[in-house]
Amino acid sequence: MKNHNFTKSALKTIETEIEAINLLKKSIGKDFNNLCHEILTCKGKLIILGVGKSAHIGKKIAASLSSTGTPAYMMHATEAAHGDIGLIGKEDDVLILSNSGETSEITSILPALKRSARNIYSFTGSKESTIAKNSKQSILVKIKKEACPNNLAPTSSTTAMLVIGDALTVALLEANGFSSEDFAKSHPAGALGKRLTTLASDLAITGSKIALVSAKDSIIDAAIVISEKKLGIALVKDTKGKIIGVLSDGDLRRAIKSSNEIKTELVSKHMSKKFMTVKSNSLAIDALRVMEENKILTVVVKDTKAKDYFGILTMHSLLESGIL
């Protein structure tokens, strides 16, 4: 035990499971395509059925499907045999997970499943198995060996089953046109929900908190205003009050470095007329991407209704909100 090479064991496991996933690519073809089309026509729920480790994998697949636009529910085969099969309606489809394809708890209830559900599909390790032969559509999820040295503990087989479940989830998600807005509706809580529901306008700094200067102001006066507001940037307006540019800390530093008569220099000479903006109704997480891609710490928020500049969004605001 003391001299056991844990790293070697772990790497061997990973390589074995990678091999199982690579083998799985051969199963993605006409049968998988047909399965996706069948599920898309289902007006009810997709019931995932399994036993043991397959049931645990099924629970994850059902959760992924439900959260991405395909109503699904995990049902343990033993519970199905003792009354839960009554939850399956004529408009529901059943997807069975079984590595052997001969799981007794499932084969014993196949006649009842056929009477209860619209269709039966399966992921199995054998196309000649009882479960595969009793399925309208069966996808082969075959592995060469388990990562377990005794070739007994479900390891590679459950990994392959999980991956085919993810492949199904994403294929259906894309076919349904499931958007980030749809995703937000099913994930309202926690950090993920916040990222998908918080708008740029929710975090934008507005009103008197913004540093606002005139193009005709002196650089020195503008520097004082920027320093007071502590945002590192000011919006620059013309004589009519229209925003025509921004003046950042960086602009101020460059002005000081390039001019010997800084006291007489005007904002108009050193402001940036081209600056990054995001719409007020865009997601804050999208504003973050704009900042990261352009290597900036602030972005101007534009009001989509008033067609004017709404405020300023800073990297600090994103950090404080938990978006970043």
C-alpha cells in the first residue's frame, strides 16, 4: 500500500475511459439521429429508467435534459415495478440505460412499459440484448473494458453512458433553439442565475455618480472631477449636452506626458471619440466579455430606449455583484 503508484493508477483509469469515449463516436450516426427526431416529437416527458450505477447516471441525464428544454424524469426500475410505472403516460417516452441490456429488474417490466409509454428507447452495450430488441430505437454504448482492474466495477461503461447522455442533451438543445434566456428561466438561483439574469443597466453607475465634463473644460479641471468620482473615466459632452467622447485616466497620463502646457490644454484635444459601449438591456456577463476582449476596465452603457448614454459599468461593479 505504501509503495502503491497512485498516479500511475489514475492515469491508466483516465486513458481507459478516454478509449471508451473514442469508441462511442462509432455509435453516433443514423440510429442516434433517428432517436433525436423521435424524442423531439414527444408531447409528454422522457422517462429515464435504470438500476444501480446506471440510475445515478440517468438522474444526471434527466436533470440536464430538463434544464435545457426537454422535460425528463429519472425513474428507478425497482420503484417502477412497485407502482411508479403509473406515472408514465401514453404521451411519454422511456429511455432505458443498461450496460448488459439484460438487467432483470428492467426486462421483467418491459411488457408493462410497452403498455404504458408511447415508445421505448435504450442505451445498451449489446444490440442483441433483450432490452435493445424491445426498443424502437437502441443506441450501442459498447466499451472494451472497465477501468476497474477486475473489469467489474462500472467505470468506463458509466462514463460512456454519461457522455452519450450529454451528446443527446446538446443535440436536442440545439434543435429546439434553446437560448441563454431560456436557460436563465430554469436556473434562477445562485451565481449561474445571476449571470444569466443581471443586465448591464442593473449594475451601471448613473446620474450624479458619473464624472461628466465638457469638451471645452481644461484637462486640469477634468482630472479633478475624475478623481472625485473615483471611476477612472469621465463622459465628455458638447455644448448641447450630447456625449461625444470619454476621458480616461490613461488619456490624462498621456496628455501630461505629451504636453508642456498642460494647464491650458482642453479636454477636446485628448478625449477618445471612439469608445466601447454596451446596450443597457444586454447581460452584464456580455459586458464583461467586451471588457476582457478589449482589455479595458470600464464600458459605457447606452440606453436602448432613450438612445442616449445611460451610465458607466466598471469591472469593480462586476466583481462586487458576483458576476465575475
